[in-house]
Amino acid sequence: MVVRRHYYSFATAMTELCFALAAFACGLFDAPVWLTALAAISMLAYWTVTRNSVLNRLRGATWATVMTLGFVTIISIQVGSYWLGLVAGEII
């Protein structure tokens, strides 16, 4: 008997949004860079854990491609959120 894990897409999306908002808040309140890096690394770890069932099915070059594209996308989202926070902080 195989037990399938139920995927909670709404909860996962809201958690990922919270990580982006955390990076935005780091930029808005001019937090140290290490705190922003902590938010980004936490987001990468969360993404890896929530996509684990899919990632375990991939092998070799496919796995490396998906991981690379996922990490690049997440880092660019975090950097963009941080930058928007910095810009919003200067405007306010």
C-alpha cells in the first residue's frame, strides 16, 4: 500500500509569498544583508522540501536543470523583492 502525500498548493503559495514579503521588509527597513540572505536560503530550503516528491523522480541532467532553474528563479524573486523594498523605503 502506497500512501500518497496530499499537496497543499494554496498553503504552499502563501508560505512562498511570506518569504517574498520578508525579503521586501528587509529592503524596506534597511535590514542587514545577512538577514536577507537568511530569508533567501530559507526559501530555497522550503522549495526543496515541498518539491521533494517531484524532485526524487528526476534523474541526472533533468534533476540538475530543474534545480538550477528553480534556484535562479527563487533568488531573482528574493532579490527583486529586496530591491523593491529598498526603493519603497527611499520613497517613503
